[in-house]
Amino acid sequence: MNETVVIAGAGHAAGQLVVSLRQNKYAGRIVLVGDEPYLPYQRPPLSKKFLAGAMDADRLLVKPAGFYEETGVELRLDTSIAAIDRNKKCLRSSDDDEIPYDKLVLGLGSRARKLPVEGAKLQGVHYLRSIADVAGIREDFQSGRRLVVIGAGYIGLEVAAVAQQAGLVVTVIEMADRVMSRVVSPEISDFYQIEHTNQGVRFRLSTSVSALKGKKRVKSVTTSDDEEIPADLVVIGVGILPNTELATAAGLDVENGIVVDDHCRTGDPDIYAMGDCTSHPNAIYDRRLRLESVHNALEQAKTTAANICGKDASYCQVPWFWSDQYDLKLQIAGLSEGYDGVAVRGNPAERSFSCLYLMENRLIAVDAINAPRDFVQSKQLIADRNEIDHGLLDDATVALKDLAI
């Protein structure tokens, strides 16, 4: 009798899992359950080309509708999951329907962190995490309107770039003393702040929000130093939270994400997990990681599919990320947390350079701005954990791959 794989969550990882299961000749039943009414789609373009109107919704899809029909996938979209019953091996939906499984894969993703201040539910206040979120923002996205972005991470700065180019008047508020402070060095932060400022974006750094003001619709943002910033709309981008509540309620281990091994298995041998909601071991950094990236979601999906199909596949890769702002492509390989040295290759004034992050003479991360060669070559250098020839770090004519001692 054929087994049934149930995928809880219909995000990017879920779409890849379906593809990989069929590529691995899985002939059993596949049921895909998601709480949005959409087929699995890509989220990164939401704050970039899709928000700008340069990409249609159909182009967001991981696979078109016909693919799921052709591969015999049962779609249960617009369906919320209420619980996982590990004893009966089934999911229970919010309308009390039971969906039995032999193998369950949790691709539950993450949700936008809410801003706990007065006025956060006023009309014109938005988060950006889904197609529906973008649709709401677009209604307010009109040239000349005053946009306040709360949070200067990837999402906040991408929205600011699109808005500024669309003719909105943009102010960005950030609690930290520099932009993208959680993920890049001061050198990269300074470069991006200057670029945005030159485009007309205004910043309020080292500043928090105390309230959003208005009657039915937002009219202004009150900051921690009592400045009142006029706002026709507000986009909040203050991070995301992994969706782990179902796993916790089911008795699975959760610690900054659903705990999985390098095969993407939870403590229950019949339950796997993948994507933003997971905490997995990484031998390159010798610690557990929870990554909010497309690369992680896709590779964990491929690893999960291989193991469900009887192969022995482990997941251990150099993380990577990217951000598009104006004509700048930031590509990040590795994790720079804890670095004890940084070198700059190339010239920031030419808008093409890289920052190399070192720990104990080994490369642990690279931020490459319009420097794709450095990004590509750094990944293997990081994975190999070789010591670096410091005398060549600043020489952009020397390929990164040739820096290992």
C-alpha cells in the first residue's frame, strides 16, 4: 500500500518538496495543506519587483497549477491546521477534518513580528509577509504620499527603495544606531545609509516608536523622543517569528525553532521539518542555526525528500542570502556573527566591493555588493575553513579562491 506524505504549510519549501519527492520517484500520495488561498510561491520578490508592479502574481508561483494536477498532489489550500495528533498520525484542520499521514513534513514558515504600540491596528498600517499584504500596501502606494517604514532590515530598506522610486516621501525609523545592524558590518551599513539618503530617504536611527496616531486611519508616527512624523501609510518590518506552536503542542522539541537533525528529522521519526521554522545543526559553524532564507528552505526540502525516499542525505551548507535595493545587489555568504577582523576588497565609491569577515584567520562570511565573483568563490572557502593569506585580502585582482594557505 502506498504511503501518504502530508505537507503542513504551502510555502516555497513545500513547493520544492513536492518537486523533489517526484524527482526521487516517490509514488505515494502527497497532500499539501496551506492556510493561504495560493499555491506555493516565492516570498523574496514581494518586497522588490512584486511590490513595484514589475512582476505578476503568476510569476511568483514555484510551479503552475497544472504541475500539481499532473503529479497527483492533493491541494487543501485556505485551510488552517488546528493540531497534530501523533498517536493517530493525522492532522486536524480548524473545521475538524482529519488528514492522516505516514510521513508528516512541517513547513510552517514564519510570521511578521507585531509592533506592540498604540495605533498599530489603524488603517494604513501594514506588514509585508504575503501576497495579500502587498495588495493592501499597493492600495496606499501613491506618488507624493508620506510613508514611514519602521525597521531598517532587509524588508524595510527594500520597501523604502521601491517607494522612493515610486515617488513617495520616505522616512525610515530604526532602533539600532545603523541600518541592517543585525547582519552586516558598519562599513556596509554606512554605505547603504548613504545610498538611501542620496536617493532622498530620511532616517531616524537610535529611535523607537511610542505610538501611531490617527482616528480610523494612521496620520502620524510618534517617536521615543516625541517627534511627530506625518504618515499617510506605515510599513512595519521589525523581524519575523517562527511558527512553532503546533510542534510545541504536539510535544516536539522546540528551541528557537523546531529542532531537527541533519536529515531534517524531528524527534519523531515520522515527522520532518524544513525552512524558517527549524533549528538545525551546522558543522561548518559548529552550532545550531535557524535561518530565514530561501536557500535554507529549498535545500532542507531537497534533503527531506531524499530521506523520505530511503536515501541517506545530510544537510550542511554555507548559508546565503541576498537583497536588491535600487541597482545594488547585496549577496551574503556565511554568517559574520562573532568576527574578529574585516577586510574590504574593491572600492565602495565605485559601488562594487566586498567585505570579508574573519575569525581566527578563517573566512566565515562575505558581503558582496555588485561583486558576484567574490560571492560565488567565497562559499567554498568558507566551507573548507582554511586559513587565509592576510597579505592578499585587500587585493581585488586576486580571486578569493586563491587566498587559502
